[in-house]
Amino acid sequence: MKILDKLMHHDDVQAQFWRTDFPVLKSRVHGKPLVYLDNAATTQKPLAVIEAESDYYLNYNANVHRGVHALSLRATEAYEEVRVKVQHLINAVSPDEIIFVRGTTEAINLVAQSYGRSRLQAGDEIVLSEMEHHSNIVPWQILCQQTGAKLRIIPVNDLGELQMEAYADLLNEHTRLVAVTHVSNSLGTINPVKAIVALAHEHGVPVLVDGAQAIAHLPVDVRDMDCDFYAFSAHKLYGPTGVGVLYGKAALLEAMPVYQGGGDMINSVSFGETTFNVLPFKFEAGTPNIAGVIGLGAAIDYLGSIEWDELVAHDRALLAYATPLLASVSGLRIIGNARDKIGILSFVLEGMHAHDIGTLLDSEGVAIRTGHHCTMPLMQRFGVPATARASFALYNTRQEVDALVEAVYKAKEVFRP
């Protein structure tokens, strides 16, 4: 057996072991075993996460921070323990730099409306890339409408990689913020975020990194990266929906005005004046998604039981196996062939709309995502209205890749002239 085959066999054995932790993967769809390849949209949840949320509701459901009774104290302790887990996951300096939000989208909006709106003015510039998710475009467009600032866009080459020389040329005395994705949700491209941050900092410009697609695939070290803000969602990390994290350097967060008003983010309130709470609570107005945060903590614990080297190697092995198989299909074109990427394969098939591909694959039990993936400017860049996207997670196997490719061939047969 060749060395690569041995490695892939080992990865499949590992994946089969990990699969047993995810109840939904035992499902059948249209009478076929479920092949779940829509992980860039949301990952499935291990039993440990489901049980952690259930345990909260069954045994100590209470609001956090303000109660002195036993259930509230227990809920508060569990909730705040997760803040420390996130701190360690991304290597932040302090748990006070960890803000719980509803997801990556809210995290970016928070920075736009707090940091951005308080500092930007007409003539200022915000640098984004051509591959950004709409969640990292629209908040900045809104901010530009509010302040008179302008967007500048880093172009993408034919492989789906950022053109770094063009990025360097965009930075100037008007640049006030750079906001880029760590990993493209449509292409799988891993961007050189450390170099992006370093170039921006040479101009005194802070950087926000959208880590939604990176957080489950790559070890993240915000101190080594030196980014000023980092955002991600729990549901991309085998955790619950409706929970996310904004990391920000403490000095920046301290200086930023509050984002929302309500309970828990205040120090004192009168009709004449309100004073605000300390970090991180000044950005967490109202009752949070307590169960979701606890579920996020369980997801971090679950991933902590697996070595990052194993996760990264498994992702790379699946990508290496799947890419040539898909590329060999007549009439199929992979969109995004970056030299450094995670397990995401977006493709188009000659003569077929992406939605038709997705529907036919679903009939074979294969779940993929179809459409523009909230990256319409990127679709325009590559001259396609939509793509079919298969995206891998730790529980996916070579056998599932085979099922994907077989389903693609069957879809082609249906549309054969």
C-alpha cells in the first residue's frame, strides 16, 4: 500500500471513530445513508454538545450574573468558564477580551457600529477583499453610508488567492480599517492573515479577521496573528447556532462606545445619566444565549480531545483525495484552486444549474450547498451565477467522497442531451 493510501486509510479509521459521536450521521435521506457535506454552512453537533445544553435546561436553568440563588450562581459559573475556554482556544491575553454575540455577523456589525462609526469620517477608507462573505461587506457599506467613508477592494487572482501586491498598494494615509476573511467560505482559500495584519500595522491600521470558516479547521492564535479583532460562530465549530465570539484587543474595546443598551451592560442608571459596565459586559446587553454558550464550551472541550495535527491532516487528506476525482468529471470545473486551502470544493457542471445539481445529489442522500454562498461579488469575479459546494468536516470519509462523485455522475446522466 502506498504511503498516501496508508495515511488516508488511517484518516478514515479516525473519522469513523469520530462519527460515532454525532447522532444525526446515522440518518437516512430518501432511503440512502446521509452523506453530509454542507459543513461550511453549519457543522453537525456531537452528543456532548447536545447533552450539555440539555443538562443546563434540565438541572440549573437560571439567568446569569444577577442572581444570588444556587441555580443562578451555577449558571453564571458555567457561562463564565466558557469565556476562559475561548480565551485559551484562540490564545487571547484575557477573558475580558472575549465578547459573546449571536454569531460572526453580529460581531462584525458590533465593530462597524461601535469602533467604525465613532472614528470614521468622509474620505476615510476601509479595505476589504473580493472574496468576503456578505456579512463582511454589508456592515461596512452601511458604515460608509453613515460616515462618507469608502470601500477599497483587494482583488483575487484566477486561482482564488488574494493579490498581495495590490493589497499593499491600497494601504495609504486614508486607510482606517482592514477587514478580511481568514478562510474563504466559497473557495476554501486560506489567506495569509499574519502578513495582511503586519502590512496594515505598518500604516497604523487595525485589522478585523472573519474567522468563521477557519475556527474548526486551523489552530488560531490571535496574539501570534496580532489581529485587532477576530470573529467566529459556534455553529461552525460543532457548537450551537445563535452564539458567536468577538475577540478584540482590550485597549480597543475599552475605548469603543457601547453597541446596545439594556440590562447587564450598565453600572448605574438614572433618567439623567447612565454609566456602563466594565469589559466584557459593556457589550453584552440583555439575557444572553446561556445554553448556547454552554454548548460552545462543550464543543471546545470536544475539539480539545483531538490533536490539531490530526484534524488538519485529515482535512488535507480528504481534499487531496476529492480534488482529482471531481476534476476528472467531464464538464466539471472547480472554482478556487488556491495553493493553500481547506476542505471546500466549489464547482460548476456544464449545462446544469447549481440548484439542479444540489437537488439531484440530495436524492442520493448527499447534502451539499448550492447558490452564491453569500459571496455574490466573488461569483461575479469568476463569471458564474452560483456553484455547488462540498465542504468537509472531521467526520467525513473517503467513502463519502466516493458517494459524492458517484452522485455527480448520476446527475450528469439525468441531464444528458
